[in-house]
Amino acid sequence: MKKLLFLILGLIVLIIVAKKFNFLTNLPNTPKIPNQTIERQTVVYEESVITKVVEETLPSVVTVGISKIISTNDTFEINPFNTFMPFNRIPGTQKKVEQNIGSGFIISADGLIITNKHVVSDTQASYQVLTNDKKKYDVEKIYRDPLNDLAILKINASNLKPLKLGNSSKLKLGQLVIAIGTPLGEFTNTVTSGIISGLGRGITAGSPFEGFVEKLDNVIQTDAAISPGNSGGPLLNSKGEVIGVNAAIAQEGQNIGFAIPVNIVSDLINNFQKNGGSFERPYIGVRYKLIDKQTAVLNELVEGAYVVQVVQGSPAEKSGLQEEDIIIEFDGKKIGGSDEQTLAKLIAGKKPGERVSLKIWRNKEFKNIFVTLESAK
């Protein structure tokens, strides 16, 4: 019994000494992995993720091109040898211009494509779509979102491969992202990668080809290289899901790009489908911010939609609606914080040509005005 006790005590002492002098951690069965090997494995893993995402999603990314007629004005040339008619009139010319100007991605097998509204903002031009397999389609219809820098294009095609939409409410800073598009309208199927650098940013988006700008709120900031022409292309996560629509770049700095969160795209698609897939959508022509009950109480205001901007030539401007007005009711329905009470949802439930009543709060007074909704161009 004493021998057994001494044996157990000896084993305990041996284990304590081995741990103290780090004998056990250097055994052949527990080799230490060099840091360089770990870093190399991380790089290889990241590369395999990116190449897999690109391989799976590239067939669903398209290039958007514009076709329009550009006319030049008449010019006059001085003819000093003709005293009776010293000016020779040179008639202007017309020239057809075709150019790739943006990107997009497929969302349905029968030819629905998402892009930015500013990419297809010229209502007098015609547009084409070039797919990854070099097939060219004419854009038959365009559904422009009057509230966001988004548009749905329709082409006559079938058996296309749509991209899967993710959830932009679960994004995190530092998350890996991949952007695909046609930068500068020239380099099709360009792939860049980076991380999410910021969330909830406010920026101004535009197109150097169209001369159109729009203020965007709550967008995703990324350091993935985005150039003019990338607009409308997808921003993807490591699963190959769309988490944003590339929309703009910062003019003042490098490696700063922005994308519209995909949840806004999902809302647009849902509204489009609820409207029976119609490419006519009613709009009023305002940008607004919702004032909830708590904000209204703290600032001695009323609950409703605070008008930030009235679009020139819109139904809102024609009706006399002004910036800083607060829309309280839309056609008898109170505007509140729930999804079904937002101004956008109430407008979406109407049809172009309908005359609706607005109850507004202006200079601490209540007023009633009427607006005739028009079709969004």
C-alpha cells in the first residue's frame, strides 16, 4: 500500500515538473504550426472563396449599353468673296452613338434585371443588355423606382440564371465582399474584392455618362474597387449572395465605393410583383424622412413624412407641396411607422392618374391639398 502511494505521488510530481518546463508541449504528437503556414492557409482559403463565388455568379452579371441619336446644330461659315451672301449655312448632322455605360444582374429566369436608375435615366434613349455569353438583348421595358436609385429592366429571354439575394440587415464591418461589373464601360466582367468599410452612409450617386445625380441614404461603404461603369452591378458576400447594388464612388478619395443595400432591392421586387408585374408605377415626386411619434414630441412637430425635396416637374410640385412640409395623411390614411403606413407603401397601392388628398402641416398650420399621381418614368 505504501509503495502504491509513493508511486502515485511520484507521477503527480513528474506531471507538475513537465508542465513547468514545457516538456509536454514539445512532444512529437503536438507539433507547433509556424505563423507563415497559418497565413498561407488563410490566403489560399480566401482565394478559393473568391474564385468559387465568381465562377458561380459571373453568368448572372450583365453589361448595360445605351443607344441614342446625337444631333449637332447648324453652323455658319463666312464667305468673304460673296458680298451678297457672306454667310454659308452648314446643316447640322445626326450621329448614332452606342456605348456601354453600366452593369446589372439577373433576378429572374425570364429576363428581369436589376441596375441603377441613373444608368438608364435618359427616357429618350434605348438600352441594350450584353450577357456573359456575349448575347445581346434589347431592353423592352424599364421600371424606374422613383424613391431609390434602382431600376428593373425587362429583356425577351428565357432560362437565365438569377442571382440569390441575401440580407443586408445582418452585415458586419470587415466582412469580405466581391464586386463584379464593367468599369469605364469597357472592361466587361471585371472582378474586385475587399471588405465592408462602413454602414449607414449618406452619399450622392451619379453617372458621368448621363449627368444625373441623386442623394442616397443608408448605403454600404466598401474598399472593393468600384469605377464608373460598375454602377448597377452586384456586391456579393462569400456565399455568392447579393448584399448590395454598386452605386457610386467617392470623388475625393481612392478605394471608397458605395452600394445600395439589397433589402431595398427586395422591397422593390415585392412591390413590383404586388403590382402584377406592371412597369407603370404611380409616384408623387418627393424625398422624405419619416418623423416618428417620439421625434415629433421632442421637436414640437407632428408625426408624418417630412418632405426633404420636391422633384421639379413632379405631381407634388404641381400641387403646391413644398420642402419642410409634413405629410400627415395620404388619401385619408394616417402616415405612421409601420410598414403598411409608410408614404411609399400608400402610394404603391394607387394607380397613375388617380387624384388623392394630402393633409399636411406647414408653418404650424394644417392644410389640405390634392395631387394627381403620374406614372414614374
